[in-house]
Amino acid sequence: QLRLASATVLFRVPVLREIFLGLNCVDASREVVEGLLRHGHSVALVPGGIAEQMEIQHGRDLVWLENRHAFLRLALRTGAHILPAYAFNEVRTYHTVTWLSGFRSWIGRKLKFSPLIPYGKFLLVPLPVPVTLVVGRPLLAEKVENPTDAQVTELHRRYRTAIVELYHRHREQFGGAESLCIM
């Protein structure tokens, strides 16, 4: 069963909590995700998290992978395979307000939530662009109860390579930019 990992703060707001639970989302905390993986569930997550969301700009293809090792360490600890994926044109569905970026970054760090102010065709209605999710081959993560930094770094290298190759293999077909910005 697939579960979607979402920011912890969303589960602390009563009405939002029920909406996200109804959408099959779970708290993205390490404890929750690790428990689900150990019980055989699949968990979809965005490794870039808040940092990536704060850098979103309309039309700029970006993935935030720098210092993103926790999800890979969890994969090794639980033996869960990593399925690299990229959504083309997702960054073209909305524009984002860039003013107050310093304040928004501070809020993001404090609340572990990205206070984006998106707008599309009519406020929150997205712009009419096709979004295509492409999925690569699974990266096998052999179960290691206490993975070393070297094992995590090697899996990170493989994941980063897989994302870049996936992007370049499909960018012309699905409207990607000339290059993918990796932070």
C-alpha cells in the first residue's frame, strides 16, 4: 500500500489533518516513515522537502539533493528499494510570490513547513500545462541495520545519477529545460 509523506505540521492542524489523512498521506517524520517501511508499505516522498519548495521558481527545473541522506539511510536500514521519479512541468503549474523570502525561510525552518504563496490561472487554479511523472528503474537497497556513511554516500551517488539520467532521457519529450538545476 502506497502512502504519501507530508510535512508534520499539516497533521497538527485539525481540519488539514483530516484532509491529508483522507488523501492517504502520513506524517513525514523518520519514526512514522520507518515504521511503515518495516511493515512492508511503500512511501512516496520528496527528498528536497522544505528547502526545495522554498527555491521553486516558475519554469526552473530543480531538485534539492545536497545533504539529503536520511531517506537513503532509512532505505538501507529497512531494505526498501528507491524508485527515482521526476515530474515534468510541475514547476510550470503555478507562479510563486518571491517577496518576503527571508521571512518565509525563517517560518519554514521554525515550523518545518514551506509557506509558499502560489498563484495560477485564477488564484489557486493551476495553469493548464500537462504534468508528466516519469519513473526510473528501482535502486536496490540491501538491508543493513546500521549502514555506514560510505554506504549511504554510495546510494546517494546512485540516486543522483538516476535522477539526472531520467531527466535527460525524457526532457525533450515532456518539455524540460536544457539542464536540471541540482542543489
